[in-house]
Amino acid sequence: METIYGGLSGIEMSNAEFDFGNGIIIRKTYAHLTAPFIMAFKPPGKYKFHDGPWKPAKGGVSFDISAEIEVPFLEKFNDDFDQTELLWTVVSLLRIVQYAYISVPAISNISFNKVLTSEVDPVITPNEIKQRIFGPPNNENQSVKEDHLLWVKSSFERTLTLIKTNPNFYSAFKAFDSTAEIGKVSSSLVTLWGAIEQLFSPNTGELKYRVSANLAAFLSARGTERLKLFKEISKLYNDRSTAAHTAKDVHHSPLVATWVHLRNALIKIIQDGKVPSQDDLERLIFEE
């Protein structure tokens, strides 16, 4: 199996490279990837090619790739995760710790630093091409801080274990990541709340109160701040109900606020190395 290279857009590297361990490395690079549109006007023929005439069209897509993540074939993870899943995990951890706006628009079989001098043409696979609801401050790429890279490194294998052993965590982590892409706000909000319900309502019934109380207790110490957070989450659950049960779309603000609360919960789960059980949540609520 050959090494893959995920091209990152939206961040800069302060140093030349950083080693996450297991041979997974993020490094500085630069490549402008562009894909103009060309139109054909006949169905594919005998050899599956579209015969001419062809005509170029205005439009297309383009990305500035400013960093790459190298992921070799790793035997120790291969039974459970392929290379693209390992790449996604690293990038999702970068998003959750600080850089929600980064994307991986392309994956290459050759380092982007070596494409220009390579004797063979790279195989470029489109990956994440949708825009995200977040953007970098002042629309300028931000340099990745070393303490954030160290957090990703220390969290990587713990996150893989959670993904492997807890389906609720895996689906919540996927929902968190996918709903940051630009789409229909109401459906994204329902998806986020579905993830929160899986994590914080092991038993059904009185979902609004149970989920709001459990999540507030998980994120905040006992006291006025927990009560304030409980009321805020309860209000957001009402927005979720509007999105789920009416034809109305909702504003971005409930989506972003819900996304932030799920993000904070996922970070704590990753740091704890476990999803809280119902007993854990009840102790947080009722014990001093």
C-alpha cells in the first residue's frame, strides 16, 4: 500500500513539519489546485470516451493547499481503519481543537512538495470540496499552534479507540464534523441534536429535560453557571424541535451554538477516554 498525502486548505504551518507519531506527519507546502469545467455534448461511445466537440465553460473550483498530512500504510490500525479514515481523524481533531474552517480538498499519492519534480504524474482524488460554515479570523489563514498539534498527537489513539469501541461516539463525531459544511441549517441542527441525544440520553423519555440536564452537568460544575447553561441548552432544544417538526428553516445562530456545545462535550469525552454512562451523569447531577 502506498502512502497518501492529504492537502489542507485554510491553515499555515509555523514550522516545516510536525510528527504526530506512527509516521503521520503534517508539513508546510504550497500548491494551487484548479479544476476548470469542460463540457462534452455526446454520450460516451464504445470506448467510454466522450467524442468532441468539447467546449470550455466559465467557472470551476480551485483551492490553495498550504499544508499536507502524510499517512503511510499502518499495519497496527489496518484491521479497523484505512488510511483515509486515519487522515480524517487527524483533521477532525484539528478542527475540534481550534481550526473548524480547515478542509482537505484533495488527496494525492505523491507529496505536494514533490509533484513538480516527480517523473510520474500524481493521482489526485477530490475529497472535501464543500465550503464550511466557519472561516478563519479576518479571512486569513492562521498558523497552527504547537500546543494544538501536541493535543492532537496525544488524543489521536484515544480517539481511535473511542471510534472503534463506541458507536454512539463515532456517529456523534461524524455528525459534528459533517454539519460544519454549508448545507440546510435545519437538517444540520437536527443531526447535531441526534448526536447529543445519543451521547446524553441513554434512556428515552423526557428528552428535552434529560438531555439538557445531562449535558449541562457534564460541561459545568454545580452552581449558577450550570443552571444558566441548562437554560441555554433547553432553549436550543426548542430550536431543534422547530427544525424537526415544521417546514421552517432556522437561523445560523442556534446551529453554531449547538455545534459549540457538542464540540466541548466531545473534547471532554476524548480527554476522559470514555463516553459517560447514565450512572456517571446521574452522579454529576445529584451528588455533591
